[in-house]
Amino acid sequence: MQTYSAFITKSIQEKVDSNIYEGMFKGIDDHLKSITGKLKPEYKLSELVELFKESVDEYDKEDLENCFFECEYDCEHGWYTVYLDHDPDANNRNSEVEFMITKSGSVFILRTITTWGEKQEKNNPIKMGDFTDFQMLLFKLKMSSNCNVIIDEDYVDVYYSHSNDY
């Protein structure tokens, strides 16, 4: 009788453990996989700028001629800092997106600006807002160890293409 009780107890415990895994850990695991998602092995900086320009609303895009782009190389530390903003009058102190890339092509810092009315503040890893699709791509690049960014700043086109351009 005691072995039968031990068998029933063990079966119930296995089922509870399985349900806990399925309910909690599998959901977390699936979410992490969706965050890191599929990435190409490498992206060119000019390609990332094009994706950034595409991330603007179509309504707003018609009013824009060019975006703000700056890529600075820090020779002391050996990294590039990239600044992007849909406002061409922005600067590297208040750009929408700022990210750093190592010489080997890894994104290691990502900062975004969230606008709340008149107030703008830089987000850091502790205080995150909702990501746009472009910012999510940069976040995935930051989290990925298998993906590199090639610096081709001379090929970056900062001008928006409009549907009425011929």
C-alpha cells in the first residue's frame, strides 16, 4: 500500500512540475526566442539607416526631406557611435536613436528617446519604453552575438524617397 501511495504522489508531482514548466518557463522561453528572433549574419550601417527612414509614418514622411545621421569614431576606445533622428535639425545630444558599435561590428550600447509631450528623456536599460520596429531590430542586434554591423558610412543616404519623386 505504501508503494502505491508513493507512486501516486510521484505521478502527481511530475504532472504539477510539468504544468509549472509549461505555464511559466515555456512562455518565458518562447518570449525570449521571439525577442532575439531571426537576424541576418551581418547588416551594413547604410542598410540600418534605410530601415530607420522607413520606420517613419507615411503621413510624416511626406513632410521630411532628410534625416539626421552622424557616425563618430572614437579612436581612443575603438568604437563607433551612431546618431539617428527623423528631424534633420537634431544633433548628437538629442537624437532619437543612439547606438555604439565595436570595431568588430557588435552593437554594445543602445539608447532611445521617448517623447512625452514637451519632455524628452534618454531611456537606459533600466527604464525602457515601447520599442519601434527599428529599435527592436537594434535591440536584437545588441543581444545577438552572431550578428555584425559593417560600417559603410560613406554610402549612407540621408534623403527620404517620396512616392511622388520620379
